[in-house]
Amino acid sequence: MTERAHWMNDVTSVRQMRDELRLKASLLRADLKEQLERLEHEFTKLERELQPVGDAVGTSAKELSATTRELLKTVGAGYARIRDAVKAAV
């Protein structure tokens, strides 16, 4: 193999890696955006559910229903997954 052919193979290999990474980054952004939008909906629902509880009994966490606490855990875990994926991608 000539020096030029070897060099062109290297360029082609790096170009292919770049293209794959661009695609993966794009898919990751789309996936994270979708997850974030879903979590935003759940968090809005959580805030809406907590408002009457807070108004009725104050802000004591002891007064939250099991369902609301579970929803809070789920939303928090989702945000943590997104945070970790962004950290890993950067």
C-alpha cells in the first residue's frame, strides 16, 4: 500500500468515526429532549397535585400521599438520568 493510500484510509476512517459520533450525538440530544419534555409534564403534574396538599396542611413532607412521593422519586430519577447522560456526553 502506498503512503498516499494509507493516508487516505486514515482520513476515511476518521471521517466515518466523525459521522457516527455526529449521528449518535444527534440521537442522544433528541432522546434527552424527549425525556426532558416527558419529565417536565410529570413535574408540572406533581406541582399541580402538591398545591392543594400544601394549602390544606402546610408544606410538611409527612402529609404527602404515597403516590405523590413515588411520582417525585420517578421524576427526580429521570432528571438524574438526563444529567448523567449529558455529563457522559460532554
